[in-house]
Amino acid sequence: MPVRSHVVAEPASSRSLFDKCRTYTVPDDLRAAGLFTFFRTIESGQDPVVTMGGREMIMLGSNNYLGLTSHPKIKERAIEAIRKYGAGCAGSRLLNGTLDIHVELEERLAVFMKKPACVTFSTGFLVNLGVISSLAGKGDSIYLDRQDHACIYDGARLAVGAEVKKFKHNDPADLRRLLALNGDRGGRMLVVDGVFSMEGDIAPLPEYTAICDDYDVAFMVDDAHGVGVLGKNGRGTAEHFGLEHKVDLIMGTFSKSLATVGGFVVGEPDVIKFIKHRARALMFTAAPPPASVAAVLAALDIIESEPERRERLWENTRFMMTALRAIGFDCGNSATPVIPIVVGADMLAFQMAKRLDDEGVFVNAVVSPGSPPGRALIRTSYMATHTKAHLTRALEAFRKVGRELGLVS
């Protein structure tokens, strides 16, 4: 006799902890106003054109900078890895989860990044949680840019006993002032984004490296949005400035230019050994799955053999930066394929994102705390695989919607 399916209603909880959940209405308010543009469902790969609800959309909201997520060689390497190793590692790197391809990838990344040692994590977020919290502790001081990524701040909060000190965004003078004022008792660590993910501006590494030398500060750069994009060989912000030998630790992610999910950090062998044996975010989470590891190995092959892919990315970036500014948009201080359109008010950002969605262009509305209060923006980002036809169609929508909302004349 067939079993009838039924849904059992869960009893209403009286737990006071959940009171704030029941009164949280921001998503519902945006939906009611027809302005909710989060958690949109995409029915295709992260390509220049994606499918949503049966509609084709120009994708200007992805971090797939080199257009590698759908590359045939990467997909085939991932499939081969699944055939050989299965879908997962069923354990942490520390215990049973280290495969030979994990070791191969770490050796390959160290060579690619011109650093002697590397360790990989399951996500880029976990890299910063694990590295910062394992290296800094009681009596130490961690210096952070006020606009550093959330995972940098979370990693610093997990550094038990360490003091977090914030300086003005991209302001070496303010960092130097803080260091001179504070009589730090323990070690000092500076952590900044190489490329800031919301507005696409680049950290002033030459000034920071000089300050770190003057004050004996360990220097870590989160280059999630720089690796694959900046530098002659795509090694990121430190290569862009010719300062790879002056940055102690460089963190990167696999979820942008490297086409999959995961993360890594490179540095001197003793430091990497310490992180491997002390970072809770590495020791107590499952190892990166075989398909992801194989995908990164294939992505590195393509990055090294196809420099023209990065050249096309920069051609598209220059084209869009020039065109958006010519229309009259405020694109901030971006110097990378992340190009913001600064609109100011949160509601205006939501309105613009929704109207662009209506026009067939996928962008991201960024409001506080993702951007400073009063500096809401539309975040756009570009791929090597965008064609001029894609970008021209998007510009027509930007011009139309910008005029409707009074952002441009």
C-alpha cells in the first residue's frame, strides 16, 4: 500500500532567541516593493550570458574574470578527478583527506606565486579565518583597512586576545600614525585586500611594505580579486607592484579567476607549516573535493599558456570604464575589472538593480555594510569572454536606466 506524503507542521517556538527573526522584515519589504534582487536563480553556467526564468541576461555580476568556469579542459579535468577519487575526501586534510593531487596543487601554486610553500583550504573565507586566527593571539595587534573584506575581520575576531586596530581606507599615513601611537607589546600584523572587492580600487602596497619594514610588521595580502587579473603573469597585486619579495603572505581564492571553489595561502615554509598544524579552519573541516583541485590545476595551465585571455579582460575593462564615465556615472577609484556605479542611497541602488534586471542585465546592488553608509553602489564586473556586442547592449541599458533615475543627464 503506497505511503501518503504529508507535511507535518512544526510547532511554533517560544524561544526568545528567535524573536529578532520574527520581526526581521527587510527581505519581505523589498519583495513587496518589487525591489528584491538577491538569491536570484540562475539556470545556466556563469557565462557572459546566463539564463534566468527562461530569459537571457548579460552577466555583469560574476567574478569569473577569465571566463574559465565553463572551459572544456577544466570541466574534463574535474570529471576525470571524480572518476578516479570520487566526489569528496570524507575527512580533513590533517587526518584522512589529503590526496596526492592536493600536494601537487600546493607545489604548483607555490611555483606559480613565486613563494616557497603553500597550503590549500576548502574556501577562500576559511583561509583568512584560519591564517589570521592561528598567527595572532594574546598581546598581538592586527591592523586592518576599514574596508577590508568581512572574512578578514572575522579572522581577526577569532584571534583570541589580539587587539584589532582599524585605519582609514587606503591611507598609509593613517596606518603609520596608528603604529607610532600604539606601544604594541607583542607582534604586529597588517592585513589588506590587494583589490577591494566592491569598488575595485587597489591597495598602495609600496607604501605599506615600507611601513612594515619600519615597524617590524608582518604583512599579509588578500588577493582574491588580484590573482589571475593583475601582474604580467597574473600573480596578482604584489607582482603588479614588483613587490612579491616584500609581502610575507599572499592569500588567494579559487572562486574567481581559478574557476571553482577553495583557497590558498603562500609564504615561507616555517609559517605555512605552523598554519597547517594550528589553523582550526583547516584542521576541522573537510578537504577541498577532488574535482575542485583538478579544476584549479587545469586553470593554472590555461593562465600560463593563454596570456591573451588576460589581455582581453583588460580590453573589456578599459572599454567599459571609459564608456560608463562618458555616460556620466561615478565609478569611484576603480582600477580593475570591478567597476562600481556609485549611487548613494540604498533604495536607489535597489531600484537601479531591479530596472537593469528588467532590461536583461544582471548586476549586484551593494548597500551598507557591504559599502560605507550613504555610498550604496551597483557593482559590475567583467570577463575576458564578454564580447563587444554583450557590453554594448549592457551600456544601452545603463544609459536608459541612469536617465530614468536621474543619475545621468
